[in-house]
Amino acid sequence: MSFEIINVDLNGRIGKLYTKSGILETPYFFPVINKNKLVITISELKDEFKINGIMTNAYLIKKEYEIKGLEIEDIHKILNFDGIVYTDSGGYQILRYGKIKAEPENIIEVEEKLNVDIGTILDVPTGIKKDYEKAKESVKKTIENAERSIKKITRRDILWAGPIQGGIFEDLLSFSSHEMANKGFDVLALGSPVELMERYNFQQLIRMGIIAKANVPTGIPIHFFGAGHPMILSFLVALGYDIFDSASYALYAYEDRYITAHGTFKLNELDYFPCECEVCSKHTPKELNEMDKNERTKLLAKHNLYAILREIKEIKERIKEGTLWDLIEIRSRVHPKTFAAFKELLRVAPKIFNESPVFKRKGIFVFDQMSEERPEIAYSRKKELEKIGQKCKHIILLFIREESKLSNNIIGKIVENIKLDENKMCVYYLNKFFGFVPIWLYWTSPFNKIVSPEDTLSEEKIEEIINHLTGSMLSSKEVEMTIIRDKDSFLLSEKFIEKLSVEKGIKIRNKIDLE
Ligand SMILES: [Zn+2]
């Protein structure tokens, strides 16, 4: 097996992809290079940025070598790079220029001669075509190309990537990813999103990302072509994407644009650099502006690459900590378009994140209703709470703020005093996110891990909790209740008592006030 998963949060994972030139730790960002137009040199990438994998274009090298009449040799030798080399196939050139002079078999042959570590078959990108028939044709053609390429492959030490097409058409995308996932590729790659990325259409990107990923088995790493902006990377990782590539760091630099995880800025708009990289700590925007174009482009490209790699590192740390959701919430507020992406994610979160770990070492932060959709809360609410309470004849509801008062000892004494049959009794405490939670879950994650700003419950929320209690949790209206509360919770408990007894007709047998 070439891919091993180490840590998971949401659907994001830290993984190891084994290639013949070394191990790639994912999520990984491949800087795309053109060897004839290097903005940052290969040795700088290696030494300053610790890059162990780069991406380049097999078709462009083929074309160049043909024109020069040269024999193709090992790409590692051509680039003087001993790390992992991943090649794109020329599909992108088809997208930009319509046609290229190569058949799928030629590209495989070239990639094998180049001795690449990961090679892509020649695909026909859909782009963001509005014409359904043309989009369908590109999907069909890519699948045909895949079949022709597989027949041509002789080297199994190279990992082969199969592109998924379909563009904005959900049925085509779904069909394509299903077909490609069954062809035995080592890596799958979602094609076409570059144009959407350039237009900041993150909502559509997320939608495509969800559909394409849905058909890909967990054990296959998946690449999101052309994702080169740190603003959106955390969302894509959360969906389960492992590999990214872009030349954005250099292309933006040519246009004097400065990339950050909060957005893109024109260099001449900046008075300060909000960054601590080598470039930004040694220079001011003014100094960069006064440099000659080549020098400036190089320094800006270095900063841009730093900003992307910094975000990848942050994402990885978040996956390990189990706080990737928190990072997404932060990024959702940097731009209305990332907020749209977040809302798109919320729409499907309960469905796609239902396997995400809910046991967390750290506090689970809740800011507003949107945070309540995070899987630790939404998933636990569903899984843990709906299956309980069926056998209860007597329910004890605890309204208690101070943890010390929740000890079994105190509860035990009360139960003894009011002479309840322990076998027919259920004890719940009020948790404002989950409603009434069985007392034995009080000390477990996620129930004890939630950190939130305010301590009040809205009328709607009280209504929702009562309805949940009387609807799915109670076996019948015949149950009786005992309320145990501390001083701080007196008013709140009264609200519940009134609704339960007056509106729902439930008998409250005891009210016990703790000192
Ligand atoms: Zn910087």
C-alpha cells in the first residue's frame, strides 16, 4: 500500500504517501515550476523551504526536447532535484489552448522516460463549461484516455494519478469520480477548478469537492488540482483532500500581489507586511516597491510560497489537535466568499463528517449557532442522546452549575431520601448545547469540553430542549420528575418546570434546592 493515514480530524488527514524518491507527508502542497522560468531556484526550494516534492509539466518538457532534438532523460537529473517529482500531463494546456499534439500513450512513455515519481495520465479537462454535451464529452474522453494509458503503463514503481472531470455538472462529476476510483490509480485528482479558484468562487469549489470525494475510497489519496490560495486550503483538507499544487506563488508575484491567509493584497496598497517570513522581516513594502522587477518578483514569490506552506503547517497541527473546525471558522470570516464556502460545508456537515472523532483532548469552542454544527456536537447529539431514556419511569433533572455538587455522593443521598427505585430512574443534567444529557456522560468528551461565550439559553433553545425531552426521550407522559437545582440555576429551572408541567402535563414530584 502506498498511502498510510496517521491522524484524522473532520475528513482531513495527515498521511504518508510512499514514492520511489521518498515519503511525502500529506496534506502536501506541490509548488509548480517551469524549469525555464524559475522564479525561485530549485536549490532555494530545497534549502530555504525544505521542499521535498515539486510538480512540473511532462508535456512541456516533451515539446521542448522534441524541438531541440534531444533524448529525454531522468527528470531528477534535468532539474538537479533528488526529491519527489510529480508531473502534470498537458491537460491544463488543452484547457487553455484547446488542443495539444500528444496522445495518451505518448504522455505515459514520456513520464516513464523522465522517471517521474508520480505521473498523471493525459486528461481532457472540463473546465467550467456551461455546455452539458461538451462537458460530457470531456468526461468520456478522459475515461477512454485512462483505459488507453493503463494499457501502456510498464512501470509500477511510478505512482499514477487519474484525473476526475465533470466541472460544474454534479451527475458528470459523480460518474467520473466513480469510474476513475475503480481503475486502480494510486492517486485521484479533481481537475478543472483553477478558473473557479481564480474567481474566488469557493462555494462552487466546495460543492465540486464534496461530490468528487464522495466516490473515492478513504485509502486513496486525492489531489485538488490548482488550489494555491491559503484562504481555502483548510476547507479542502477538511473535505478529505490530501494534495495540492499551484504556480500561484510565482504568478501572483509577477503581478505584484501579496498572498495571505486573510486574502490577497496589491503590494502598493500595503504599508506594513503582516508576516514574519524572511522577506517580510527584512523589508518594508516601500523597499520592495523600489526594487527592480526581477528582484521584487523573486522576493514576493518567496513570501507567497511561505504563506501557503505556513497554512499547510497550521492545518496539520490542527488535525493533530482535533481543532480543524476552529481554523475553518476563523478562515470563514476573512472574506464573504470563504463564508459562502463555510455555509456550503455546514449544509452537508452532518452527513460528511459523521465519522470524525468526537473525543477531544482540548476544549471545543462554540461561538454561535454555526459552531453547534461541528461534528463533536451535532454527531454526539444524534448518536448518544436519541437512544436513551426509554425505560425511565422517573426522571431526575439536574440544573447545576457547580461541578462539585454533581458528585455521585450528593445525588445518591437525594435518591435515597426520596425513595426512588434506581432501576426505573434516569438522571439527566442540563447542557445548553445538547439538552438533557445522561449524568454518566457529564465527565466525558465532548460533553465536558465545550467552551462558549455566554451562559444564557434563548427561549427557542429551551423550547427545542423541552420538545426533544418530551418527544423522543420519554417513553410516555406517565413519567414523574424530580428537579434538583442550585441557586444559580433557580430561575432557569423554573422556566423548564412551568413548560413541562403546564404545557406538557408532566408531574413534577419533587423540587430539591441545593445549598
Ligand atoms: Zn512574508
